[in-house]
Amino acid sequence: MMNLKAKILQVLEIKKFTYADLASYLNISESDLDFSLENNTLEIRTLELISKELRIPLYSFFRENFDGFDFEKEAYYNVNIWSKEESKYTLELKALRQEIEQLRIDLRNKDLLIDALEAQVAKS
């Protein structure tokens, strides 16, 4: 199981933030943040600030993984980002939504073709 610091570092990497950026946001030194994480003395308020800055749910720090989670497209509060099943279903839902959108486009194009053909028949 991944420790809290490893999870934070993983999210920082995905979000393209540095550990120094996070420490600066929290108004503490990197060494103080390290100490708190390594000794399990991090205050819940600080963890909440980290959660808000990284735009991930607070509870997600206590989950297993977040493989396949797209931070740019998913709301940060509505998924369990460390659940493999959640990420699997998220990817499947995304693919289905894309397929549905493509079908809608195809249907609109066919409707336009039908309208054009009906107009052409009406002129004849």
C-alpha cells in the first residue's frame, strides 16, 4: 500500500506541480512538510488544503490507486480516484459517450441527406 507522501507526489506529477510548489502553497518549508508526512503528524486541515490545491477529494488519500483517472476532465469530487474498478468504468463510460456523440453526428448527417433527397424529389 502506498504511503501518503507517495500518493501526494504521484498526484503532483500528474498535475505538473512540484513538491516545492505545494509547500509554498501551504506556507511551510519542504522539510516541515516532509517531517509531518514521515511522522504521521500532518494536521487534517493541512491535508484538506492539499486536497483543495490538487483538486482531489480528501477521502481519496485513503484509497489504493487512481490509474486511468483524467484529472482534466473529471470533477475532483465525484470519483474514487484510487479504485481500479472506478477508473476502468470511467474509461468505459468515456468511450461510450464518445460513441454516442459520433452516432448523433451520423444521425444528423443522415437527416440532412434525407431532407436534401426529399427536396430534390419534390422538385421533380
